[in-house]
Amino acid sequence: MTNLNRRHLLAGAAAMGAAAVTGLRPTVANAATPQAGTQAPGFYRYKVGSFECTSINDGARTFPMPEKFVANIPKEEALAAGEAAYMPKGMVTVPFNPQLINTGSKLVLIDTGNGVANLEASKGAVGRTMQNLQAAGVDPKNIDVVLLSHFHGDHINGVRLADGALAFPNAEVMVPGKEWEFWTSEDNAAKAESNQGLKAAFANVKKIFAGLESKVTKYEWGKEVVPGITSIATPGHTPGHTSFAVASGDAKVLIQSDVTNIPEFFLRNPDWHVMFDMDAATAQATRHKFYDMAAAEKATVVGFHFTFPAVGHVAKDGAKYRLIPSAWNPTI
Ligand SMILES: [Zn+2]
């Protein structure tokens, strides 16, 4: 080990000074190494009892903060929160993180990301789930269950490849029954006609599930949907929005899905309404209930929109909450 003491540091500085004066270069390798220009693969493993889980990064989108990104506060306050979180000025960054659970007998992917069809359009910002699964050594053909939390595009679009083929051809696709009921109702679709965003969301659900209508498995809340994985009712973000408890032995993690969007905004300020919450009052009540439970249990919480690898703990902080990200663990 190099002994870094003051004498060595001074000697080094003197040598550098001499080199500068004489024009001699210090004797270090100085070839121009090509820069990589790409990010490292985004996958991170953690254990829950005997289960091996992998956080799979689908990417992150940075976009100008929409006028009503936080629907119930003045935009200046939301911009200030963005600045406090060191997001690019006037912008907001939203990450996306599906979770892969290997129970030992089943390989389960919880949510699928934005889909490879969006990879090029976003210049590689999102739609990375397939390549990060590959980097993690996972063959999509081996995924037994695709377990969906709700039907927003960033969670369901990865069900299909760019050409429309199924990304996980051998997987059973499991959907929240309530979510299915809401989004497949012709009445609800008709009511959404006047709202461009909602209309597009209905059309997207139709496109993604075309031909799968009779094949999806609808699950209920409060049930063990896969051995070791229990669905938790967390409505509000969408009518059938679902979180999951993944449990093995004495260990448990809560996969919160979108109980909050980015924690810097909506965990710190649980009464702020992100524009994507469809029933904002219910979503707000759900947030308090869910995080009061998670904080009391000192549960590990995984958030789809947390910063990768999206694993941490939630602490109560007065009427607010705080996320304490878990330290990177080099062994699992
Ligand atoms: Zn989402």
C-alpha cells in the first residue's frame, strides 16, 4: 500500500513542479484512452430470504417540468423541490425500475418498463429492460410470470417487443382484476374521450393486451399471487394500482410500485399530487397508510420510480417521510 504522508506528497509536488519548469513530462502513461461513451449495465442483486431478486433499470427520463406536474401546489414550489433535489434547472428526472424475483422455482418479472420500442425514440434514455436482463444473464424465454402492478405505459409497454411480438413468450401475464375491469370498460373509455392523455392511455392498454384478453390471469388484492408474493391494495394512482410483499423465511421487502412517484417530491411531501395520480385523494390516503406501515415495520421498500437500484427504507419525519437508500452491497 502506498504510504501517503506529508513528506511523500511534498516530494511528489516538487517533482511535478520540476517537470513543469523543464518541460519534461512526469513518467506516467499518457496515451489517449478512448472514452467509453456509454453507461454501465443497470442491474443490482439483493436477497430476500432464499429468494434472489434483481433490480432491473429500464432507464430514466428527464423532461421539462409540466405546468401541473404537482397538481395541487403552485409550480414555483415544485420547481424549488426540483432544484433542492439537484435536478437540471426547470426539469424533472423520473427513473424506472422493474424487479425480477427468482423464488427458486419461479422467475417473476414485476412490471416491464417503457418497452424497447421507446429505446430509439428516447435516445437510449428508457426501454433498457431487455438489454439489462440480458446483461444480468437472464433469457426472456425463461421468465415464468410477468406480474403487472397497473396499466400505465411505463409499466406495461415492455410486455411487447418493437415488432409487437411478446417479449416474454412463455410467461403467464398476471394483472390486477380491478385494473383490468377499469381499463377494458367501453363506458370508461367513452368517458375518457375528452381527455387526450387518458384517451391515449386507454388506446395503449388496448394495443398492449390485444390478443391476450383471454390469456391474462386476473388476480385479487390480499392474495398470494405467486408463492411468496402477495398483492397489496394500494389504489388511487390508478383504480387497480397494486403493490407487493415479497417474503421468504423471516425476510420481506415491499415492492411499492407507484405509491409515490419520485421520492424527492412525493415521499418528502406525501400530500402533493403527482399529475399521474388518477384519484389523487385516494392516492394520498394510500401513501400515508402504506408508509406508516413500512416505517413501523422498518421494511425494505423498493420503488419503481426511486433512483436505481431503487432499494431503501422509509422513515417517518414529522408529517412527512424520508427515503434512506440502501448501501450498495458487493456480496449478496
Ligand atoms: Zn409509473
